[in-house]
Amino acid sequence: MEKVILAPDSYKNCLEAKDVATAMERGVHRYNKNLETIKLPLSDGGEGLIKSLVYATDGELYSQKVTGPLGYEVTACWGLLGDNETAVIEMAEAAGLQLVTKENLDPKITTTYGTGELIKDALNTGCSKLIIGIGGSATNDGGVGMAQALGIEFFDDKGKPLKYGGQELLKLSEIDLSGMDPKLHDIDIRVACDVTNPLIGPQGASQIFGPQKGGQSKDIELLDNALSHFHDIIEKELNKDVKDIPGSGAAGGMGAGLIAFMGAELKSGIDLVMEVLNFENQIKDADIVITGEGSFDSQTLFGKVPHGVAKKAKKHKIPTFVVAGNIKEDLQEFHHHGITGYFSIIPGPIDEDQAFDRAEELLENTTHQIIRTFYAGKKR
């Protein structure tokens, strides 16, 4: 039987990945309702990670009150996958930029404590595996807040516990792991990470990502020095060197904290998601793969969903098409990376509000045209 794989990312601020896949499916079945369609909504480890994996594995979503990035209570969710063994968490749910107004962004004081509370809740369900997506954070605390929520203690040179925030790391003198939640000793932790930045220095967490989290020019050096001191204490107290590990600077040093305190493994977000979903095995006998994202541009080559999908499909010589909301530039180089063709859903000059309102209809129409053209070519 002819088989079509629908494996899009979300259209940011417009449609979740599963809704994109469903609109694409309608377009396929308008051409031929007997075509087999397999919907595999994806995420590169950032926004939509939980829902993509929960949906694809018939899992369950949980919601709870946790500590937000500024210390106020927020509502956040996490997911348990269909295997009932794997929990999935997005740190942005509890420590994300979207939880702080622009005027209140300040990485000197924001905390990852709520992310630790989500992890604790997941551990209490009895899960044996943990997937954590670490994109979109408002924090620069090296994951110390997260670790505090899990029982790890951090003290200054007077024996006082550290408070919240990246600037507090300058005071760090001692790390005590003795109170760490014992469940963490027996759990496999994989981290979806889409950047390779080191912890400190010109390409580190503070210098590269600090400004987008509200860090003023005068704050950036302070925050970088704080993470440098943080690393020195990790090296002294835990005998671990994490500063140059690719991705250790992700999410304000959360990558470094997860490695140092929990022995986590950092992986490309899209590769990790596809591994969990057994993606390659599901597509290997397909006729065609259709993927997509809201904005398709040169950044797609750096670990985004369409590039990851195309790499897997290319191994099996399966044509891969990208359906995007916005195509910003000439991207013919993508043809060398397994992408057969790319199409915008925008049919002509319409404003952004119209495009957002009509996104599902436009996705359906564009997918329909791709499928018609593809199978007409096969029949010749």
C-alpha cells in the first residue's frame, strides 16, 4: 500500500505540530482517501517537545503549580510517554522567557527551581527515564535552582544557602550532594539540546544568550564570571570538568548543571525525538515524506526538524518535501541535504493575520498540490 509520512514541527505561535500534521493529512486524503498516512508530529527539543512525544506515544499530560523564574507560582505541565517509563519535561514550562514580561527580564535573579520541581513530580510517578528539553529559558543560574529543588545544597563561604539567580553563583563555596533525591541515582537522563555553546567565554551562555534574557551590557561580564566561578567549584568539589562540553552553555548553563549533578547525556533535540519515536523504522518503506515548520530559512540546517527528517529519509532514498509558513531566502543548497522541494503555504499577498487565521486551510491546500504532483509523476 502507498504510504505517506507527515512529520512536521509546530508553526510557532500558530499551530501545534499535531494540528499541522492533521491539516496535511486532509490534503493527502483529498487526493486519495485510500493512501495510508502516518502522522509523526515532531519537535527539535524546544517548544512542543512534550506534546509531540505524548501525542505520538499515546501518553498522558500532567499539570502542577511550581516556582516560576522570578519566584512566583506558575502552572506548568510535563508528560509521561506511552511506555509508562519515560517522562518528558520542557524547562521553559517553569523557567521560560514567556513567563516574564520584557521589562522584568533579569538573568541575575531568575531561577530554574521550578524545573527541578517538575523533575521531582515526574520521579514520584516511578519513571525510569527522563527526557528534558532545555530551550527558551529566562535563566542563567547553571541549573542550580533545579538542583536545589532536588535536594542538592549550595553554600557560600559562611555556610549560608545560595539564593535564586545567576549572580549568586559568585558566592558559591560548597556543593553538598548528600540530600539529592535518591531516585536520581537510578534514572537515565537525556537532554534535548539544540546548541553547542560552551559554558563560559565569548561563545558561552552569558555572552551569547544573556542579552535576550534581559542581561544589560554591565551584567554580562558579571554573569560570565559567575559561571566561571561555578565551574571552578564543580571541578574542585565534584572533580568534573564541564566547561568545554558542547551544549554545556545551553539554557544559561543548564546543560552544565545537568551533566555535573545528574550525569545527563546531551543530544541533538531532533535526533533524540526521532530516536524515541523509532522514526527511521517507521519511514523506511514510505513513498514520500512531508515535513515543515513555521519559518524555513538557513537556520534550519542547524538541528531543526526539516533537516533532521530529510537526513533520515535520504538514507532510504525517500523524496522529502517541506511545507513552510514563511520562506525567507533562496535555499537551493537544501537540495544537497535530502530535501526534494520546499513550498510556502502563502498563496499570494496576504497579511500575517490572514495567514495565521487560514493556516490549516492553506496547509491542506499546499499538501494536496504536492501529493497530486508527486503521484501524477509516479504514474507516468
